[in-house]
Amino acid sequence: MQVKAERKMCKINVPRLKRMMVVGDCHRLQQVFVNLLDNAIKFADLDTAINIRVEEAGSHFKIHVEDTGEVVDKKYLPYLMDSFYQVHPSGKGSGLGLAIAKKLIELHGGRLTITSQDHKTVATIVLPKI
Ligand SMILES: Nc1ncnc2c1ncn2[C@@H]1O[C@H](COP(=O)(O)OP(=O)(O)OP(=O)(O)O)[C@@H](O)[C@H]1O
Ligand SMILES: [Mg+2]
């Protein structure tokens, strides 16, 4: 991911994390982060920051992956996590990354949401704490 980001001169900012404990399959959760970061890098403008932010919200953690760049018109937002859906089918990628991420997060008892406005797209994962 770091190499992909550097090709676009993007910097990935990861917060200094407190210990976060969730129940789950670390490889599948890693896959979710790879899918979200891959999108953030792909749709970010050159030379921008990609920010990962973590919040504690009661019994849940919220993890946000935020990029500055291409945004999604709100009329397309409901379809982003459908399998094979791409706003601009380009022959690159298959439109499966978010569908897989959503399924994996839901299997961990969590939720994945996307907002996109004012040049920023934010993918938010909500996962239950142990
Ligand atoms: N961070 C983002 N900024 C702008 N658009 C996004 C972002 N993430 C996803 N999208 C839109 O949602 C679509 C679906 O994303 P998804 O990750 O499922 O597929 P993909 O990235 O096109 O292909 P794949 O993940 O299979 O390589 C993308 O094609 C793009 O149109
Ligand atoms: Mg993707």
C-alpha cells in the first residue's frame, strides 16, 4: 500500500493507536483495510494525505479511511457496495472491493458506510469492542 501511495505522492497518516481489541479474523480484517486503502489511493488526487482516524464510541470502535480527490455523486452512493458496481467502469478493478469489505465487516458484527462530499470520501468501519 505504501508503494502504491508513493506512486501518487500520497502520504498515509496512521494515528498512534491505543490497544484496540475486537473479536475476529485478523487476515480478513486486514483484507478490509487493504480494500479501503486501495480505493483511497486510487481515487485520491496527487500529493494529498490519506488519513486513518480511530474513535471510540461506547461499545464500538469507529475507523475512518479518508481521502481527498474524486467524489461520488450522492445518487450513486447506495450502489457502491453492490458487487461489480463501479461509478466509472474503467476495465481496472472489478467493483468487488467494497462488496467484499462490507460482507466481511458484517460477519464481524460491524457496519461499513461511505460518505463522499466536498472533495473528501470517507469509508467508516464500525466494529464492536470485546
Ligand atoms: N475512495 C473513493 N473515492 C471515490 N470513489 C470511490 C472510492 N471508493 C470507492 N469508490 C467508487 O466505488 C466503486 C466501487 O468500489 P470497489 O472497491 O467495490 O471497486 P473498484 O475499486 O472499482 O474495484 P476493485 O476493488 O474490485 O479493484 C469504485 O469503482 C468507485 O467508483
Ligand atoms: Mg476497490
